[in-house]
Amino acid sequence: MAIQIIEVDPDGEESPLHWDTTFGIGFDDAFGDWMVADVAERLSVGGLRARAPIETAMALLLTTDARARPEDDLPDFVTDRRGWWGDKVDVDETIGEGDLGSRLWTLQWSPLDDDTLARAKALAREALQPLVTQRVVQRITVEGEALPAEGRIDLMVSAYGAVGSRPIARRFAVLWEAHASAGAQPLAR
């Protein structure tokens, strides 16, 4: 099973999306799409909605699969190292652009323990670093909690802008079932 990342409200329940995308269920699978701007967004009428740009960036950076690195411990049967082809097109490293996405997916064969929690927090910080590098926010913090009974890790992400401003804080649940062939027992759902 692939890792899924959802946003949860402070009570731990799934919450409505707080970014400029929409998700639905198709005939065979779930799908996501950009939301279209409405007339209230005078600078973008007919374009894409941009009411929550930082929240949207956070969600996209965490839910897009980055390419696995050589040091990522993947099982032998995994041949797809994922990643996005656009990371090799029109990337301007002089302004802080680089590969986008998260390597959280590489944890799906790991047991749900303190080491995996620490790695998940580090991978989330790494995925969100472009927001700091490109000066969208001043800093990002990631806290986490392993919830083995629920088969998930909750990541509490806060993005801080100008000094004294309120952070943009979101809680994401990283759900997965550990793969038995990697020596871990499957997690209960």
C-alpha cells in the first residue's frame, strides 16, 4: 500500500481541504485537480484559485513523491525511484529552485517506531525547505507523533512569516501499512 498524506483537524479528524485543490472519487480512483478562481479574485478571473498559496505549496510539497536517493533504504523489489520529470526542466538553482516533493513515500516499508518518526520529520522538513530557500516563509518547524494503533504518524507543520506574525499551522497524517517483507509487521488500521 502506498503512503497517503491527509490533513487532519486539531481533534484528529479529517478536515476540509485548506489549499487550492479539490479532490474527488472517479470510477476507479481518487483524483485531484486545481480549483478555478472566481470573480472575487479580480487578478486571476478565469485562472487558478490562489487564496491559500502557502497552504497549497505545503500540501503539494508533502504529497508529491520526490525521487529516491541512493542512500534511501528501499526493498530490492522496488524499481521505480519515482520523482517528477519537471525537476530536470527549467530549474534555476541560482534562485533556490531544485527538486520538489517529499521522500516520505520511502518509509512505507519501515516499522512505525521512533526511528521512523524521526526520519518522517526530517523528510518533511527537507520537502518544505524550498519555501524557506525561496523566501516564501522565514522558517518551518515540524513536530510529530507516532500513532501505531491508527497506523499513522501525525506531522504538525508550522510555517513562520514575518517576525510577530501568526504561523500557518497544519497537521498532516501520514498513513501506511508496513511491508512484512522488510521485517516489519503490518500495522492495524
